Amino acid sequence: MMGKPATLAAARRDATRRLAAGLGSGATPALDARLLVAAVIGVAPDRLILVDDRPLSTEEAEAVDRAVRRRLAGEPVARIVGVKEFWGLDFHLAEATLVPRPDTEILVETALAWIERQGRGDDPLRIVDIGTGSGAILIALLSALPNAVGLGIDLSEAAAQAARDNAARLGVAARSHFIVGRWSESCGPFDVIASNPPYIESNVIPTLDREVRDHDPILALDGGADGLDAYRAILGDLDRVMARGGAAFLEIGFDQAQALRVLAGEARFEASVHHDLSGQDRVVALSRFDGRRGLEDGLAAIRHRPE
């Protein structure tokens, strides 16, 4: 085992050096080291510098060493420390939950923007989060919508329990309920339907980065042969559970927008695609197809057609 650094500053420098040597290009060794050391001693990462001169105990030095070795083996920092920030909130993780990713915040932003455009931000909306995992999407929406209530559904009891714990810690337990089951077993109607479903093609999973392949739950990754199984299941029951005037917001893979448009059209839903910060397709918003809109657009075109 490596020699034990005498202070927090030395421990952080040593961890940074080891991670830089072992993680390769694209890594963030200094950030990872700061997060790992801070988690071991129970200090917020942005306050670590204030206690840099504090000596480490033997137990702390060993814990830092174990954390660094786990990171070098490809385990994500969020898994090691057990917490990930999403939408400004800290979510505790379990083996059965995905690590919430910044791209998924686009789904929350898209749903909230739609609610604002509808003028319904103060309404008692009913929200469902399909495949809720840590509860990140539902809890983020509830934190922004004080009059809304929500249901989170997951196939994993461990994930549902993690979501319940997060909801209680983050102050929305009274407005949320988390159950184990399938989407088709949910009741309704819901004004907002949200999901980050499994959408990776089965044969692609072995090629994923080891942080995902080896540490994220397969149940939350595997979307079937073409990656679309979960979307078919959601669309198959969407008309029954979507409230009048409601909408659904689904995270997608970067190359799945056209396939979702086709599936949505077959189910008589209109689809609009929203991009992430890198310009990739990230979220599909679904609403019921309104034939009257097409008629009105056609009449307007006729009225404004040049003679």
C-alpha cells in the first residue's frame, strides 16, 4: 500500500498523482481526488482547502487509498461516494439506480418550459416518472412545482426504496409515492409523464465505457434489440393514462429521434425533439395528435395565399 500522507493536502496531491497516472486521457484526476478525499472525511468539497493542514488518521488514510483504488478500477466517483448532484439537489445512490446525469436535466427543463407555456405552474398537476431509479426526475419536478404530486414507478424494489429515501430527505415525501411494478399497471390520468427509460441496444452494451457497463444496472440500460422496447411499452399505454391536455417527456439516445417520431405517429401522438447542450437530440415531447390544428393551419394558409 502507498505511504500514508500526513495531511489532507498531501492526501489530495497523492490521490491526484495516482489518478492522473492510471485513468488516462479525458479524466479529471484533481476533481476526482478532491471529491474522494472530501467524502472520506465528511467535508464539503468546496471547503476542503480550509482544512488542508489537518492530519489524517490511519483509518482515514486507508479509506482514501481504498477509494482511489476503486476509482482506478473504473468505478465512477458518484458510486464511490454514494451521492450525485442533480438539479441542484444531492441524490443518494443505490446499486439498482443509475447515476443521474446532467443531460437528463434537459428533460426536466423541457417539461417545466411546457408547463410554463401552458400557464399551469401553480396547478395541482399529477406527474408520473417511469423507471424512476433514484427519483431524480420526479423529485426535481416536484421541487419546482410546489402544488404538484407525483408517482414514481420502477421494476426494482431497491431503486424504489432509494427514491423514497431521497424524497424524504429532500422534503417531497408528502407529495410523492414510489411503487414497484410495470408502467402498464399504473393508474391515471397524469398531466405530465416523464421517463429516462432503458434505450441502449442489447448488443451495444458490451462496448460501453466500463464506468457504465460494469457499474450501472443492466435493467436501466438494456432497451432490447433495437433500443426501443421501453418506448413501445410507454406509447402502448400512453393514451389511457395521459390526462386531457397532458404531455409526455422521454429521454432518448442521440440517434433515436426519427424512430420515436415514427412510433409516436403510429400511436397518434405528435412529437417534438429537444437538444442537449452539445446539440444532440436528447428529449422527445409527446402530445395527442390534434387533427383540428392541421385543419386550422390549412385554412390559415388558404386565407393568406396570394391571389
